[in-house]
Amino acid sequence: MVQLQINYLDWNGSVAQSGRCYEVAKKHGKKVIVMEPVKGGTLARLPEPAMQLFCDFYGKDAPSPASLAIRFAASLDEVLVVLSGMSSMEQVLDNTACMQNFVPLSADERALTERIERFLKSAIAVPCTACRYCTEVCPKDIAIPDYFGLLNLHAVTGQKTNMYYQRYSMNHGKASDCLACGLCEKNCPQHIPIREMLKEFAALYEDAAAK
Ligand code: SF4
Ligand code: SF4
């Protein structure tokens, strides 16, 4: 078997290429273990317009957005196991409930994931999965994925959360502390231009605060 990053946001993506990797595994008769089915939480906390699509589709008995993402991965024929990072008992119960009486995604639900995918791709600024491989090598201990989370939140909702930035930068390097050494980019599986994005983040959060 092989372990692959598979979720509906990366299915047609040019970086993680979930769909293409899955087809290669299938061609070679390999079963698949799925990682990142909820893409680091991105598909569990849908922004407002995407959440509206989701609620319009399911109505008042809507399941959680995370369960849609997990069922997407589990609906693939060659998938053996779906791994998902969980940080509360509520998430454990939700994730296991949707697998207990498992129902594969219908064609209409698959079409819904494609509509949400199109919206998210148009809104997200940085395709960071919060794997934190970059932070392991950063000499300035910059909280890179946390800052990218704030950048994406701003891109999707227009909200700036200075309080979070202050909290992160109290114990970690600030975005403007970046030495441009590039070590983080060598470790990033998503090939994100981290140095460039940190500059953008610093302009948004630090320059604006200094004015
Ligand atoms: S380029 Fe900046 S963020 Fe990346 S490892 Fe070096 S100091 Fe850290
Ligand atoms: S290595 Fe890349 S994807 Fe992972 S947390 Fe860092 S920036 Fe995000």
C-alpha cells in the first residue's frame, strides 16, 4: 500500500495532485492510506460563502463539513484507511460517526465538493496544510503556518486578527525577522514561496500596525 495526501481541494491540484497520485497507485494495484483528508482543518471550517453552499445543499440536517471531506476520501475504491488529525473528543465522535454507517458520496455531493473547491481555490492566498515541516528548520523560529492561517483568513473573510498575531509573535519570530535563508522552502511539500508570502504577511500585519 501507499500513503497519499488526498482531499477534495487537492484532487485536481497542481501541487499535491491527489487525483493523479491516486490513479497511479490504482494502476499499480496498490491500496491507499489517506492523510490530510480535511487539509489541515481547511475543509472543516468553511468560510461563509462556501458554508452557504453547504447549508443550502443539506438543509437543516446538515452534517459537519469535516464529515463531507472524510467521506470523499473514504468513497474511493482503493482506500483502506483514512487518517485524520483530531484535537477534541467532539471531532473524534464526529469523524467516527460518519464512518460507522458509511455511505459513499452521491454524484450530487461530489458536485457540491467541486463547487466548494472552486470557491476556496479562488479565495485562499496560501495553500499551507500546517504540517510545520518548515518550522523545524527555521533559525528564527517563525510561526510560519500560523501566520499563513491568518493570511488565508484575511483573504477569505477580510478579517484581521491582530490579537492572534501578537500572541504568536510573543513566543516566536515575527514575520519581518525572516533572514531569507530559504531553508523552510526546501522543507515545504506544498512548494510555497514562504519568503515572499511572509513579506506579504508582514506588510499586512506589521507595516499597518506601525502606521
Ligand atoms: S527563509 Fe525566513 S522563514 Fe524561512 S527558514 Fe529562513 S528565516 Fe525562517
Ligand atoms: S512546510 Fe509548507 S505546508 Fe507545511 S506548514 Fe510550512 S508552509 Fe505550510
